[in-house]
Amino acid sequence: MKKSQLGSMILMRGVVPATLILLLACSPGLSLQAAAEDHIVSSQALQQQMVNSSAARQKDAATVTGFLASSAAEHALRSAHMDSVQIRTAIPTLSNQELANLATRASDAQQKVAAGALTTGMLELIIVLIAVIIIVAAIH
């Protein structure tokens, strides 16, 4: 390698990056404070979103747990030779989306039972299907 090439390489690898860093650091439009203020989502909004997500997850888990703790669910699970305790302990392993989906289905089934739109056999089938979904999701 020639001396001129070696000098150019040293210049490109050392001096030029250092100069660029210095220029960027001193640039008034790119200060760290301005960058911190220009976040797309503020830390408060992000924290509030996390609180809301956690509350929704707790509500969904309570809905599914309550549905599976009913006497009809206990009977349906016993009839299907399923362990209701094992199923209820698997509920926290579900993703937020899976949990929300099952909570919606459980609430819908409860409303339909209250309205007389579901027979006992259909309710038992729904309960067993929800239990199977929980088991499969927990294993997967």
C-alpha cells in the first residue's frame, strides 16, 4: 500500500468521523434536549397505554376465569374429563389478544344463556372449546 493511500485511509477512518460527530454535537437543531422533546409518543402517554393494557388484561382474565368457575363450566369440564384448576392456571399464559378474544366469547355466551338463546348442551360445548383453546395456547 502506498503512503498516500495509507494517509487517506487514516484520514477517512479517524479524522472525518470525529469531525462529523463534533459538527452534529454542536448543531443547535440536533441537540439532545430537542430530540428528547420531539418523541412521537411521550413517556406519559406510553405509561398510560401500559396501565390501560394491564387493566384490560386483568379484566379479560377475570371474565374468562369467572366463566370457567361457574357451576355449568365445572360440570362441563368434569364431563369432558378436564382439570378445571389446570385450565384456570393456564389463563395467565395466554397472550393479550388470545385472552381478549376468549373474554369476548365467554361474555357473549353468558349473555346468550341469560337471554335463553343457548341450550345447556351448547353452553357445555362452548365451555369445553374455550378450555381446549386455553390448553393449546398454553402448550404452544
